[in-house]
Amino acid sequence: MAEMLTTTPPQDGTGNRDAEFVFALGSALHTYGTASNQLEQAMRKTMRRLNLKGELFALPTGLFVTVNTNGQEHTSIIRVEPGDTNLEKLALLDELTQRVNRGEVNTEEGIAAINTILNAPPRYGNLLQILSYSVGSAMVCRFLEGGWREIAVSAFIGLLIGLWSFVCRQFINASFLFEPVAAAASAAIAIIVARKALNCSVYEVTLAGLIAALPGLTMTTAMKELAMRHLVAGTVRVAWASLVFLEIAFGVALGSQVTKLFDGPLPRIDPVALPLWTIWIALLIAPLAFAVRFNARPKDLGWISIGCIVGFGGSRLGAGIFSWEFGGFVGAFYACATSNLIARLTNRPSSIVLAPSLLLLVPGSIGFVSVSSFLEQNILTGIQAAFSMVMVAMSIVIGLLVANALVPARKIL
């Protein structure tokens, strides 16, 4: 998970155990997807409660911490691989931090508790995790105005990508190929099914099938870090998200080569429109799939559903009143304000509700359109889509900032 390098040897004493707790807490929060600005704030708050002085600097792949204990400075360089968001473990770490800050648990017990949290198995088994990819892709296809055929094929592709995700978790070398392989499989299967089995729209099926691989949430986090003046962390995430978009575009281009196996150009098929009530069914099911994917606790599922519904409704309202680029602002404002209110009522981190809610708003699909257009040498379309992606991401960030200013959360996470 995390590898710690210390510049000075550990010293015995309470101050040193306090410092070790801060290091372990920062590493754990980093591993489970905490943004750099929130991570630094959480660690500084804990250091103040433990009467520790020091400095810290968080990056997407590392953490630098210097703590002054007993007149000596203890510096740690913690190398952390970016991990998947795990809402249950974030909640448990938040509860543990509160207990340590209140003096109910000493830092030595806190370090042992952090290790227990880190080593605990995921809340949901492999089968549910794989199914969550399938269900999530199917519901997103409905949000993209796909018909029954597109939804069925998207669910099948999502299932295969879920299986591929399971393989990637078992083999570290395979994990670096998750996005391009998922994109190639999604494009190839969509084209083959459209040619040989069902008359379905290839675009909606491809995009919905690989929705789990799109780094829209990473791009939004990067823009938020930049807006919060965490320039290095934000820039690194932008570069990371851009690279993933390019990998996905290459995978789609590679998978699209199966068209050469068939005669004639691929026909354009428009999805058959579904009744309006189906989108509400999708809106009830999608949060459950996202909650399983993010390993949220069962007792948080209801709150997550409320946040997703409010955020999605806000985005549609904003798009209807203004334009779809600014729908993200209204949706993010409502989602964040709702998450903060729920956090105040339930004493939970607001990120438990906010992270799944943002999945319905993030601009991953626009980024996909942008890089695909560049690969097809549609330069103007690609530039326009790239600008739209940045605008949507920025509108979401501004919505989050405004909501945090008007309805602040009691917690940092």
C-alpha cells in the first residue's frame, strides 16, 4: 500500500507515537482517494489536537511530513500508490480520528486501529463488485438516452469490464492496462453486436460500457485542487487524467478496427426513445451500483441515493434554465449542499454522499468525445469538446466551492 522512508530513526516516547499516528493517518487517507487539500487540512487539524508542530505537503503519489517532537524534527517521505475511493474505510478513519482527538483512544491504539482498517477485506465481495460495473453501465446508458438494446449491450460490456477489473486487482502489471483494454473491448463488442446481433447505437453503447474507466472524477478533483491553490497536485492530476483519456482513445481506435472485418461502412442507428419514467428507475438503481463500487456501508445507501437524486435533478434543472455546460454548477451546488447537510445531521464525512453524487455530473464523456475527435482528425470538434470538458469541470468546482461557503460542513473529509 504505502512505503514510508524516514530521515531520522524513531525515538521512544509519546511525542513520537503521536507523530507516527499522523504519518499513518495521512498515508491511509491518501490511499483511499482523499484530495490533497482535504488531506492536508485533516492532518493539520489532528496535529493541532495532539500539540504537534510541523509542515506537510501532499501530492497524488506521495506525502512529505515534518513533525517537531521533543525538540527534534522527524521527517517522513511516504510513497503512496493512488487507490480507489473506499467510503467505508474513509468513514472508519474519520471516526477513529475523532476518538483520538477527543482523547478516548491514545495514538498507539490509533495506529493499531489504522492497520486493522487497512487490512480489512472490502465490504462487498468480488461478485457484487463485478455486477456493479454492469448495472452502472446500464443505468448510465439510460442517462445517455439509450434504448433497451443499448442498455442490454452496455450491461454486458460493463460485466466484462468488471471481470477485467477483478483480473487487474490480482496482477499489478495488468492494472496499468485497465483503461486501454477496457476501451478496446467496449468498442469492438459494440460494433460486432451492432453488425451481427442487435441494431443498436455504437456510440452510446461504447461510452456507457466503459464509463467506469473514464477519469472524469479525477479531472474534477484536479480542477478543485487548482482552485484551492494546490497547484502542483492539481497539475499532476490534470496530466494523469489527460493520459488516461489518451489511453482510452487509443483503445477505442484499436477496437474499432474490427469494422474492417465487415463489408461497407458502419450504419448510424439512433436509439429508440424510452418512456420518461425509466429515467427515474435508473436514478434509483444507479446510486446503489455506485455505492457498491465505492464500498459504502449499507447504512449510508439511503443518504447516497438522496444525494444522487438531488444532484442529478439540479443538473437537469440548471441545463434547462441556462445551458448544459452550466448544469454542472447547479447540480454540484445542490449535491454538495445536500452532502454537507447530511454530514451535519449524521456526523459523517460529507464525501460519503458527495463522491457517488458527482459521478452523475463529471465530464468524462465530453473528454472521451474530445480525444476521439482528435484521433479522427476532427481537430475543431476535438478542441470544442476539450473546452466544453474544462468548462463543465470548472462549473462543477465552482458549484462545490459556493456550496461549501454557504452550507459549510463540520468535517473536513
